[in-house]
Amino acid sequence: MDYPGNVHYHTLGYSMTDFPPHDPVSFVRMMIRAWADAGFTKPLVISGQAYWENSSPTKAAMNQKAAAFATHFADWNQILGFNWYHAGKADNTGSDGSMSDEMIAAIIGAKLGAKPYKT
């Protein structure tokens, strides 16, 4: 949820203008483009995951990024499906965890199952 970063721009040669940094929507768009540029023609299933730690990234930051992705990603017709990896764990805490209840609620609220996926 903190990509794209410098390694992606350096390795793939894409610009920060086209794909703003530290933006999950931008990163997924970048990966769709990278696979297409590599000649891959099959539709993609995208996987997302979010982990936080006491220092950085924080739970609040990851909650916001998951909600922003679920509500602002618009290229559903470019992918076959979306998989949220590791939706929660029994010992999630405020300082360490993955896929919080808030993230799961944002994903459910965005009704991703009804998006216009590529067939």
C-alpha cells in the first residue's frame, strides 16, 4: 500500500507524473501497464494486502489507503478480479497487524463484487 516507490520508477522507467508515488491506485495501474508492456495479454487478477507496524506505516495510514483504493480505483474493466490477501488475523493489535476490521468494512462497503470486471 506504499507503492509505487523509487525502485519501480527506476526498474520500469515510468514517470511519477503518470503514476504518483505511495498511491495504491497508481501502483495497480502501473502493474497493469507493466504486464501489458511485457506482452502479457491475459486479464490479471490483482492481489492486495496491507500490514502496519508501530512506527511506519501506521494502522491509520493503512486503513485510509485500503479505503481509498476500494473507493477510487476505476480500472475494473482492465482486470479479471481482485483478491485481498490475508483478511485479518486473530492477534491484530493497534501497533501490529494486517487487514484490520476497518479495512474489511471499507472493502465490503465498496461492493467490489459488483464492479465491471473484464470477462
